[in-house]
Amino acid sequence: MIRYQKLGYVGINVTDIERARRFYENIVGLQFVDTASDGSVRYRCSDDYYNLVLHPSPHPGFRYVGLMLQDDQQYETLRTRLEASDIPYEKMSSEECSQRRLESGWRISEPHLQAAFEFYRPLPEDQRICFTPSVTRIRRIGHVVLATPQYEQTLAFLRDVLNFAESDEIERTIAFFRLFPNPYHHGIGVGMASRNILHHVNFMVSEIDDVGAALNRFKRNDVPVVFGPGRHIASNSIFLYYLDPDGMTLEYSFGMEEFPEVGPRAPRTLPPRPESLDSWGGVRDSRMSTVGVVHPFEVGSGWATFDTPAGR
Ligand SMILES: [Fe+2]
């Protein structure tokens, strides 16, 4: 059993780094950390060194997710799992670890999404950092959801190879996984789509007031709200979805069901109808989860150069 600590970070591609910086700092409320040597810009919303990384790119979308392992022994379990399924992996070089501020890290390409999944251990000195909230009392990066036409195969890979624990599924629409034994209802989600896309990135907030204040802040700053406020039946979270300047979908959530490691309730399959997504009866804006490709990654070759049209 691979044991995870938590979802640690998400890297996304943005087309206009200065515009994105203003938005993620002043509207989302992330704390600027630094600009890395590769030009990426790092932000924090919890007591980690960073939780969101912006990469300049001609195509907005998902670049990688960082899954913190519980301890160093988990790499051996991971290796066994990957080798048994013929999944190639690469270890980050010491140069990359130092540039990324990680003690160690391995990376795979999820075989259906072609998405970079990173498994890492943080630097010991980076585990005593304090997030300073500004416009929103964000507690942590909550989850990332990707969507793919190879929906069933991706679910099987996350469950059977990576040992993510399924919490709930809205039948053939979206499935929610916790990073076992992390208690939160989901750290990763997988949706059904006609191509590999970024569905949304979530930030968990501390108070319901953060959701209400965000609604007014978004109105003042012409930020499109695309779903919510509402309440998800699956996780019991109150949610608010909105768009970043590229049109990628972000979410604030307040509250989330937590699972015990031993004796958790069985996963449920909810019917694929709108009330399963929002018990308050809200309707999604058609722009939700339409912008953002998965930047294809291959072990040994890195990220595709995007000389092909977006949306492959
Ligand atoms: Fe979400």
C-alpha cells in the first residue's frame, strides 16, 4: 500500500504571467513565494514552501501535480507497483530537486491522461513555514480534477496502481479519490470529457464568510462565476467556481467530509443528474471547465513542446 501525506502542489500553464500574477495574488489570495530559475512563479496557501506554480506557456492548462509521500519507504512500494504495471518512472536529479525545493521526487506520466504525476518528499526545513493570508483565509490547496475520454481506465489506474481510495462517483461523470490515508474526501478527481483537460483546481477556505466575500470581490473585479455558490452532495462541501484570466476554472470550497483510515464508509455511486452536483439546484455556466489542456508529458522526453495545435 502506498501511503500518501497529501496533495502538495499543482503546476499550471498560463499565457500571460504578469496578468496571472495579479489575479492569483490579488483575487485568489495566494502568497507570492519566489520566481524559480526556470521562470515559473511559486505561490503558497498553506504551511508548505509552495502549493501552486505558474508556468508561462502558449496554452493554458495542467502541467503537473505533486503528491507528498508519507515517508521515504513509500518509494519502494511505489517502485513495486509501477514495475508490476510496466509504468516507466524517472527520479528527479539533484539539480531539479534543488530548483524545485524538494528533498526527493519521482515522476510518471499517467498513461491515459498523459499527465505528469510527481511523488515527492519535502525538504525538512520547509515544513515549518507559515502562510500569511490576504483577501481569503485559504487553508490549503484542496484538489485538482482532470478529465479524459479514457475515464474508466484512469479510475482503475488511480485505484489499483497508485492506491488512491475512491470516495464517491457521480456515475460515468466524475469520480473522487482521497490520497490514502489522507482523510479528505478528495485530493484528486477524474471527470469524463472528449479530450484530456484540466477540469478545475480547488482551494479550501477556512470560513463560509470567505465564500461570501469572494462573490463580492469577483463582482467588483469582473471575475466570471461559473457555478455556485452551492453544495456538493458527494463531499458535503459548499462550493464556488470561477474563471482565471485564461478562462481556466478554479474553485473555493468550505468544509469537506473526512474519512477514517480504518473502517471508512463504502464509496457511493450517485445518479448522473444535476442535483448530484448541487443540492441547492444551481446551474453550471457553459464556460465551466472548457479551457485548459493537459500538457502531455512523457518520461525521458519531458513535456511536449506544443508545436502541435492545442487540445490534442
Ligand atoms: Fe472541486
